[in-house]
Amino acid sequence: MIPCCVDLEMFPVTSVEDRNNARQELGVGDRKVIVYVGSFGGWYLTEEMLDLFAASSEYDPKTFVLILTQRDKEKVEEKLRQRGFTNGDFDVRSVEPSTIQKYLSAADIALSFIKTCYSKQSSSPTKIAEYLACGLPIIANCGVGDLDELIANNGVGVLVKDFSKDGYLQALHEIEVLGDVREKCRETAITHFDLNKVGGERYRSLYQRIGSR
């Protein structure tokens, strides 16, 4: 399989200064920032992700939610408020692709919940490669592409056992136990999702095989 990869030049290692600057812009101080990048609805489990955010706020009242999305911004904000978040507890914004790395660098944990079905057995979410390139451990659900194996074998996140409050709290505890895995996440991105050395090389090899027939 050729996975969706990340351009590591656009997602470089973040310096402490740049991370601090991004967090200062968001006004998060020393709060734990959980980030989600992408659309809601469709294949993405909107309600379940919002419920995890709420569970995280209960687990750690200093939780701050950062959502980078291109549409339905007001709807997402309202759903967060319905779950008890105040305007100072979250930031939902649309950003240019070139600035995603900056905002991801401000986060501590990344989230990805996707519906499991036959087609998603071969899915490779681009956001996973971007999260890992920015050194972010991932909370994900089981049954999407090879994420189960990737996360378990590399120790770069946790899998939610079930979509329930207890399941979310367990995942949050497990990812806390992992400790600082930023370097491990970055190494996993380089090994599995480098646009040039993984994606580019595999496509080049495939085209060469086709051309030689």
C-alpha cells in the first residue's frame, strides 16, 4: 500500500521558541491542547470526537480544544458550548494550508475518529501523517487502514476501545502514561510517511513496473 504521506519540508521539526509563540498566539498558557484537523460529518465521527473533548475537560479541567476546519465553524462552536465549553476553552478556525504546521506545533494530543466500514480498511488519513510529523501522539479509533498496527507497534498513541465516556477517559489516561513521545512520533512519520522516500519512491517503482510491460 502507498499511504497518504506528508511533505516533511512543510512540516519541519518545531523549535521550542516557535511552539511557545504559537501557544502564546492561542492564549493557552500551560493548558493541555487537543487538536483536530479536517472536516466534520460524512466519514468523520463528529459527535464522538466532541464527546471525547468533553471527557477530556472532565479528566483535566485545563483542557483546551483546537479545531482547524474549513466549514461549519459556527455549528461546531455551538456543539462545544452545549457540552459545557466556554469561549475561552476552545478555538475553531479556518487556516491556510501553509500555517497548519504552526498550529499543530502548539498542541499536545491529536484526534482522529473515522467511521469503520469496508472501504476504510484501506484508508490512509493524511491528517495522521501530519500529526506525527509535528510530534503529536494520536487518539484514534480501531479499524481504519493500518492505524491499529501503526499506533501499537510504534507507541505513538492509543486506540479508543469503545465510544463511551469510560472509553474516552481510559484513552486519555493511557496517552498520559505514554509520556513525551514527540521524537518517536516524528521518527514514525519519517519512516512511514515521508513524501519523497516513501510515497515518491513507491509510486516511481510502480510506474517503472508498468512502463516496462
